[in-house]
Amino acid sequence: MSKPRYLFSAAQTSLLHALIDRMEHASGSRMISVRVNMQRFPDYFADEDPAQVRRWEEELLALKALGWITLDYAKGSESHRIDRIRLERERACEIIAALHRMEIARFKQL
């Protein structure tokens, strides 16, 4: 059986690498996540271009559909903004393989 092939956008690739990098440096089994802010994800805060924000959200939803990430939304009923993106650690080996990273064997114990 052949491995599935994934085509990621630059934003998806960057996000997945950032999450895996955090996991490599984390101790124990704590939650691995990145906070969504203007500095890290300027495209998400591009209020002048709603289509750009929508594309970014669709790319995140595609990763969520794969079961690779979880999205946490900002508190408050009026806010629909994503606040944090969490890595699903049990899927790390699959993500590492899809990114063609060399650390696969190291994380098989997760």
C-alpha cells in the first residue's frame, strides 16, 4: 500500500514544522501549541482582505480534518477568532512523515 501524498501550502508547512519543533523541545506530555497572534500569523489579521483570512482558516480546517491539529477559539460569544492551534501528539509520526522530516524513528515511542 502506498503512503498518502500531501500537498501543503507554505502556511500549513510552516505551522506544522513549528508544532513539531515545539514537540521536540517539550518535556513530558504537555500540550503542544502555538498562540495565534499578529506577529506569528499576520495573514489571519488582514482585516482589509477577508478572502485572505478565509483562505487561512480553510487551510487550518483542512489540517483539523486530518486529525492533526485542534483549534481553540478566543473566549467570548462575539469572537470567532482562533486563539491557539494545538498539535494532536498521537498523530505526530504521521505529520513528521508527511513533512519528510528525519526524526520519525525518535517519535515512534509517543
